Amino acid sequence: KHFPLPPLSQELSIQLVRKTVGQEVDQAISDVVMDRTQGIPLYCIEFARLVKESPSGALSELPDTITGAVLLRIDRLLPAPKLILKIVAVAGRDVRASLIYDVVPSQFENEHLQSELEYLVSVDILMRDRTGYCFRHEMVQEVVLGFLTFSQKRFLHKRIANFYVNSENQVSPATLALHFELAAQGMEASELDVPACKRALWFLKLAAEEAMKANAMEDANRYLARSHDLMQMLPTNSDPFDLEMALGLVDGSEALLRQVLDHFRCNSEISIQNIEKAVLGAGSDVLDLASPRADTPRAHWQAQITLDQARFEAR
């Protein structure tokens, strides 16, 4: 839940600025900060940090807007922490150091990367989030995203999505769908990344199923609507969304291959159970006509699924 926080009084705003800076500040600076922040706590803190990080703390260095203040703070960073912020901005929440290292392995050593992350935490741009990192404020994240071009965001979404697919850590289908979806879409229809689009469709399907199981029908409808939009983008000669297509989107990923096979095997077992219930409900005569033994259809399909899985794993 979000709770609106009213603006601070002038006295409290000045106290917040002094506490953030760590020392007394000139009355002229306090007046300018108050005038440009209107007592909004986040704005007061960002302007105060800018004053603290400015060599002279001159009024001429203070921008007119909060966006300008954040931009100036980010612009003063060295290239390495800037790059980290761009990756975290695209990845979202709970961003682990291993993900950042995987996206740009040539840019960092593990110890160097960890020290840069801790530095960004110390200057209150990032914060620890469960097992990873995220931005302390969404507004700062949006400003950092503004540094990136469309093609850079698309590249990062694809690298992040591929990392998550092959990661041992649990990642929700909704998160994977989002990254593959944004990696798939180009500026024009001809720039569509078809394999990424098919992966996005797959994970949107899984996300919708999870939402329906949790009785979150609004979320499920949103996932299905996004899936429909992506289906419209696919070339007309694309394969239908079936097992063959799902295996085609695996693209060498063993982890995703196993997930696809497990999902289809589970769905097949559910379908078989439903068929058996329908046959049993129709009467024993129909059951005997369909198969001499009640467990024969189930055993046949389970054996076929196991055989198909063995064939795919052997490839």
C-alpha cells in the first residue's frame, strides 16, 4: 500500500537538509532548497545530497528541478557505477551481483563489482533487496532509464531474460515474460525478435495459469491480453503454439527444455485424468469398449510422454 506523505514544514525541511548534509548549511542554500522542493521529503534529501557532494556547495550548481538534481548526481559517478545502475534499472528488483556480472562479464571482477554495489548503497542510490539490490526510489530508477536508448534497453532485457532462464534461482514466469516481451519488440514490426517473442508467449501462458490458480483473474486477463497482442505480431508463417513451437523456443537451454517438457507432461496427465473421468461417467460399457483395461490409456500416454522426453534429452 502507498500512503500519501504531506509536505514538511519549512523548519522540518531545513532540519532534514542539515541532517542529510551532516553539518550546518548557509541560510541562502536552505532557502533555495526549500523553494525548489516545496517540503517534499525525497526532494529535500536529493537536493541536500547534491549540496553535500558539491565541492563548493555553490548555489549556482543547484538545478531548478528534482530531475535535474538526480541527473547531476548520476552524471558525477564514474563509468563503472553508472553501468551498474543502468543494468539494475532495467532488471528491476532483487538484482543479484551474479546477474550484473553475467550481462557484462568483461567489465567487472567479482570483488570490484561487489565494492561498487556497496558504494552505491552507501550514497543512498541503491538499497539491499532480499538477496540482491534495487533502487531506493523509483523516481531515481526512471531517471537512470532515461540515459538508455531503446536498443540498449532491448539488449539488456534479452541478456537479463537469458540469465534468468539458465539460473538456478526461482524466477516467476511473469518476470521472464516481461523481459522477453521487451526484448522481442523493435521500433518497427520488421524488427521483431521472433524467438524472444515465442519465449514471451510461453511465459505469459505460464503466468496466466499461475494467476488463475491463485484466483487472481485480473492478472490472468492482463497476461492473456498481452499474449494476444504478441500473437498478432508474429509472422503469419509462424508455427502454432504447441509442443513443437515450445521446443523450438528452447534454443539450446537445457533448463528451459526440461521446464517445457515437464509442463506438457503435467498438462497431458491432467487431460488424461479428465478423459478417464468422462469415460467412467459414461458407463462401464463405454469404458470396456474404449479399452480392455481401465488403466491402459493412462499407461500408454505416460509411456509415450516418457519416451518423447527421453528422445529430446538424448538430442
